[in-house]
Amino acid sequence: MAGGKFITFEGIDGAGKSSHIDFVASLLRRAGRTVVHTREPGGTPLGEKLRELVLHEKMHLETEALLMFASRREHIAQVIGPALERGDWVISDRFTDATFAYQGGGRHLDLKKLEALEQWVHPKLQPDLTLLFDVPLEVARARLDATRTLDRFEQEKADFFAATRNEYLRRADQFPNRFRVIDSTRSMEQVQQQLQEIVANL
Ligand SMILES: Nc1ncnc2c1ncn2[C@@H]1O[C@H](COP(=O)(O)OP(=O)(O)O)[C@@H](O)[C@H]1O
Ligand SMILES: Cc1cn([C@H]2C[C@H](O)[C@@H](COP(=O)(O)OP(=O)(O)O)O2)c(=O)[nH]c1=O
């Protein structure tokens, strides 16, 4: 790998992560990096089809987790792996932490099963940096209600998001070297200021 870094954006729905991805991408581009901006589930033509299914069809919890990893397998093969090999920087709107948080935390799927899938699909690949946009549930919900039609995950109840958020925060404690927790209740300007400092230190 020739110098590229892998940055992931995470957080419960409505936390504000999508609002800041372009900002970070443009900071990196201004610093002369080639940036590949992608997302999960999705990021490839097949992955986008799987995204449609998983966001809108009812299915067994394990099917849901397997489809997340199927989309991810393709994403790594087609997009993330080749980009990092070229030395590009990859910014992904969600990655495996989302499966631990949503399917593991939110839906209570055994974390050991997810660890096994992670070992299978990307035994050696981990993000260099994970930006966790963190807000209380009420703030996230108010932001979502103000802006968009909700998908299958966004329609979940408060206890689902509480468990999802807890699992994200637990992982941030477990992997302090790669996680940065962003207090996303602050203004967009304050969040951007913090992101600028983090990116400058990369
Ligand atoms: N720091 C912030 N302060 C106020 N509103 C915000 C902030 N960050 C995001 N928002 C707003 O909240 C809504 C959801 O943000 P979005 O980035 O789409 O969330 P996510 O991608 O985490 O689901 C958007 O309308 C966005 O403008
Ligand atoms: C990657 C991933 C996403 N998800 C969920 C979280 C989100 O609710 C949904 C789509 O994520 P996202 O792209 O953040 O949604 P939006 O475009 O509406 O901001 O998929 C999982 O449940 N598990 C996963 O592994």
C-alpha cells in the first residue's frame, strides 16, 4: 500500500455524518490527495442492488448481516482494495463498524458471528481512521424528521438507536487508536473545525 489511507464515517442515522463527508474529501483534495468517496451498503453496481434490498425488504436478521458483508466483499474487491493499492485515499460512508452497531447492537445479533464474518471478508483490512458522529437520539430523530422519508432502519424505535449508539461508543473505547468521536450536537462550523484539526494531523 503506497501511502493512501482508509477513512470511515459512522454514526446513527441523523447524526450528521453525510453532511461532513464532502468537507473532509475537499480538505484532502486541497492537500493534493486523490480521494475515492464511496459508501456502504453499496459502492459498486452489485452493492447498490444489495443496498436497495437490504434497506427496503423485510428479511431474517442473519440474511441482513450476510448481505451487508456480501456488499462489502464486492466493495473491497472492486473499489477499496484497488484504490488503496494505487495510493489513493478512500473515504467510506460506513463500513464494518456499522454492522457491529446496527445488526449487533441494534438487533442483538451475536457479535461472535460478526467477528467471524469480519475475519472471513477482510482479515487484514481496517480503517486507518474512523470518525464517529455522536449525538443523543432525540437530536438525531429531530434532524431526520425535519429532512427526509425514512428507510427500514430509520423507522426503528428509540431503543434500537440507543443500542446502536451504545455499540458504536463501546467500539470507540475498544479501538481508541483508530476512532475519533465527534460531538455532533455542536454547530456545523465547530464540527468542521474539529475535522480540520484531525485531518491536519493525519
Ligand atoms: N452539526 C449540525 N448542526 C445542525 N444540523 C446538522 C448538523 N449536522 C447535520 N445537520 C443536519 O441534520 C440532518 C441530517 O444530517 P445527515 O448528515 O444527513 O445525517 P446522517 O448522514 O448522519 O444520517 C441534515 O439536515 C443536516 O443538515
Ligand atoms: C453499512 C451498514 C449500514 N446499515 C444501515 C445504517 C443506515 O440506516 C442504512 C444506510 O446507511 P446510510 O447510507 O447512512 O443512509 P442514508 O443514505 O439514509 O444516510 O444502512 C446497517 O444496518 N448495517 C451496515 O453494515
